[in-house]
Amino acid sequence: MKTDRNVYLKMETLENAKAILIEAFPDFGNLPGEIVSVPDAVGRVLAEPVVANISSPNFHSAAMDGIAVKAEDTFGASEGRPKELIIGKTAFYVNTGHVLPQNTNAVIMIEHVQVMDNNRIQIEAPAFPWQYVRKMGEDIVATELLFPRNHQITPYCVGALLSGGIFTVSVRRKPKLLIIPTGSELVDWQKTHTLKPGQIFETNSFVLGKLAESCGANYVRHEMITDILEKITAAVQEAINADFDMVLMVGGSSAGSEDYSKDVILGLGEVLVHGVTMMPGKPILIGKIKNKPVFGIPGYPVSAILAFEQFVRPLICRKLGVPEPEREKIAVEPSRKIASKLGLEEFVRVKLGMVGHRIVATQLPRGAGCITSITEADGIIRIPNSIEGIKDGEPVMAELLRPLASLHNTLVVVGSHDNTLDVLADELRAGEKGLILSSSHVGSTGGLMAIKKGVCHLAGSHLLDAEDGSYNVSYIRKYLSDTPVKLVHLVYRDQGFMVLPGNPKNIKGIEDLAREDIRFINRQGGSGTRILLDYRLKQTGIDPAKIKGYETEEFTHMSVAVAVLSGAADVGLGILSAAKALKLDFIPVVTEQYDLVIPQAYFESENIRILLETINSARFKARVETLGGYSTRRTGEVIPF
């Protein structure tokens, strides 16, 4: 292990880094062709232009069921002066697609023919030349260009190629990438499903490999290499001398004492870029060895994905001779202010939903290690490096990660977190309309504020009124006096203390939180759980300042449970289902009411109707009961206030 740390070279803007990459590989393209059958060419890029061998159709054919005639023989026919034609001489029965008989050039629909007997027919209107006839070469003419070089074959193209007598085509060889996962902490999930503290499953190489395939490339995954400079160098050297078009080292691109990607490239070639002013993806490293691009891809999953999309994908497209795909963009309005750092171009992942007549964007966690911030995202807002953020409600463009149509099929719920929302999301998605429930956890009060601002369809809330013991009603009257809403009961749930199995600190009640040997993990201010805690602390006369960890906050019950399980805290207040999910012990404190607050403006909508039917269903209630700590005896009831 080396004792010194890497020092970033001059950080480049994203625009400059891309320009450096293109300048370093100006002729990166023109891959040789290989012959494949036409059906197997779908998705591939033509290495040579394709011209038709035959015309299509290669004969004149009937386009309707009816009578084939020579148009000139029908001239003068009318209702007052019908014309008689002889079958087999001046008229011929044909079906759609039949070869047109010799010396005929038109078809009369069978509905417009009067049959006199087996040999004679009568018509009351003339035909014009080539009426209802597919002429030879109408679609394709032999020798005409069907598709130019660098055209990407689609399923539609298969029909044109085969119809034109083309059965094999020359397509560009797929670019070949070697992906080398590095890191002593990595575990191969294909060999074991068990992790020790400090270990993680190696996933990046599979994600990057499939991204490469989606761009039209092939990839080979190298076996994992621990943080040993000589081993990584040897693997890269072997790849450069083989037939790989580019090499991706995954991990080790940053400035840590065990980050060797820069040393590998410097030992074999030159470093072009080390560090880009983008987030996530800042530690990207770009090098050149024997005129082949070599990348140091950051180890955090989201950083790895964005580094690939911004630098590797463009090279693959250039190698294939196709334009880089562009995502659809649409104007959205952030539901809350999005802060940003000057000097960094940020890629903020957001959930999107059509609320009223606008598309609302809700920010997801920004950590580069949060892969779910990509899997749950509907879009990406790119914040330029010249501004410090975006105001809430300020229109901004977002790149769509999902079809625009799905946004009309999305219910946006903001507010308190509860595990039953996951059940609800699954039930809605499995329903006939396939509704998407997009939930953001900002606490009960935050949910009511989101309704007030008109940026959600409903909010989850469990706000306790310390005066009368009721839930939510007094807060709705306080914060939403000008916004008509309906209050729908979802569940009763048990709130209590989550502790490690066996309760090693022997925690019995609220008084134990003030002990010197207890570390607490709290929920964020404004959440119903935080309000409940503060209410109980006031009841018992405990000063929050004496609780170790009172200022440490999490945004969901599951995050609190994880903090306890990991040993970051000894105890946290949360719901039984969260404790049960992670096999923690649970000390009951209170049974509380969790409701859905729905603006009157959306209450009669089709999507809310489906939601209400779903929560009233026996299937939903049964699934909720199995979570533990819930009662559904009043689920779906509209609460008057």
C-alpha cells in the first residue's frame, strides 16, 4: 500500500473534458464490417450502403378483391349506360395480391360489379388506369439505395431489406470493452451471498457492461483485482495489447492512498483528464495508452453511471458512426429549493409527477453511492456550474428517464414515511391501470405544506394534537384553512423504541433516553414521530439537550432502524414494522393514527378513485396486517372534520 495520496490534476469542466477526449481520439471510428443475416442485424449499424437487388413488388398486383380489366375497356360506363364485360376475355376475377392478368391495368372492387351470369358482368362506372393496382416497384425499385452507411437497423428495416432481395448485410463490428473491477473491499456475489463488515458486492462492472451493450458494444468482465498496483497494471497492459477498443478500470480513480488508476495510466501512457467539475462523477480519470482510451471510473455507483454516460457512451457512438442518443427534455417545477455548489455542474435526480397543469419535480438523495437515486428517478435536472441552485417553483428543464406518458399515470404523495406506502405502491402498479405511486418523505408537516403549495396529490400525516389527543385535524385547520381537503384514514400503527435483539442496554421507557450510556437517533423536525417524541419528553420533564443524538436526524423509519442495527445508535423511535423487518426488538410506546390528506380538487379524479378502492380492498389490508404493528379496522374511512 502506498503511503502518499494522489493529487488531482487541474480539474476540467465537463465541456472541456469532452473536448479533450475528442481531440485525443479524432479518428475514433470506422470499425470494420462483418456479415450477418438481416434478422440478426436489428440494432446493428451498417458498415456499407445497401441497394435493392429486386423490385417490390416485382409484378403488378391487385390491391383489392374484384375484377381486373383494361381501363380503356370501361370508359363510357354509367348508371344510365352500363357496360357489359366478358369473364376471361375483358374481365378477370382477382383477389388482393394476385398477379394482374396480362393486358389489364385496373381493378374494379367486387362491391361495384353486377354479376349477370357465369360469363358476364356489368359495371356502371369506368375505371381509371392503375386503379386499385400495386404497380411493379411501387415500394422498392431494384438498384435503389435502401439504407446508407451508418444507418442503424430497426425491426421495420428487416421487411424492406428482405423485400428488396437482401438477406445478409455488412454491419460494423461491435466495439469491445474490458471492464476491470478493482478494490480489496469487493465481494463476488456469484460466489457468495454473505458480507463481512467493510465488504460490498461488486456491481458496477455489471451495470457498466449492460450500459455498454445498450449502446451497441460488447464487454468482457475481468475478474476482480485487489488494490495492488502491479496486478492492475498487468491487466491493463494485457488488454491494450489485445483486441479491446477501450479499457475501464472501476474504482481507484480518486485521490485516496489506495487509488491506483492514475499510476497505472501514467506508467503505461498519459493522463488526459483527472477530475471533472461534475457531481456525481468528479473523480473520472481519462487516459491514453497506445492510442487506446483508458478510463478510471469512480467506484460510487451513480458516479460510475454518469461518468459512463458522459464520456464512454459518446466514444462508443463515434466508434459505430451513430449520433449519441439524446433524452427528451421537458419543463418542470421543483417542489423545494435545490441548492448547488458554484463551480460544479450537478446532475440532480428527481421524481416527477403531473399535478394539476404542471410537472412537479421532487429531489431524490444526492449521494453518489445511492443507486436507488437513479432507479427511482423519473428525470435528471442539470444545474450549471455558474449558479448556486434553483428556487422552488422556478421552471427548469429536466431530462426524462421514463416516458412522458408515465407522468400522467403517477400519484405524487409527500409527507410522513410509512411502510404501508410500499405495499400500496406495489398494489397500484399491479392494478389494471398500472398506477405509479411516487412518494417523498419530508415529514407530516412537510406534507401539509406540499399540499398548500399544490405540488402533490396527497400527503401522509400522523400529527398529534397534544391538547386533545386527536390526529391531523387541528393541523389541517391551521395550515390548510384555504385549501379544501378530505382526510382518509389509512392505518393505526404501533410506535415504539427499536433496540438491538435482547435489548442489551436494558431500555424500558422514555426516561432511559437521558442516560449517559444511551445514543439516540432522531427523526427530522416536523415529522409526526418527532412531534410525538417531543410531546412525551415534555410530559416526563426530560430536557432534549440531555439526550445524546437528539440532533442526529433520519428521514424514514427504516433509516432509523438501520442506524440501530448498525450500532450507530442504541435506540430510535419508530414503527413496529420497521423493527420487525430488520429483526430488532421493539418496546411499545403508543398506538397512533396515520392518515392520508387529499385535496378536494383531486378527490374525484380517476387515479384517486383507484387508490381508494385499493386501500379498501381485502388484499391490501391483509398484506398490511402481515407487516406487524398495524390495524386496518378503519382503513379507507373518510374522517369528517
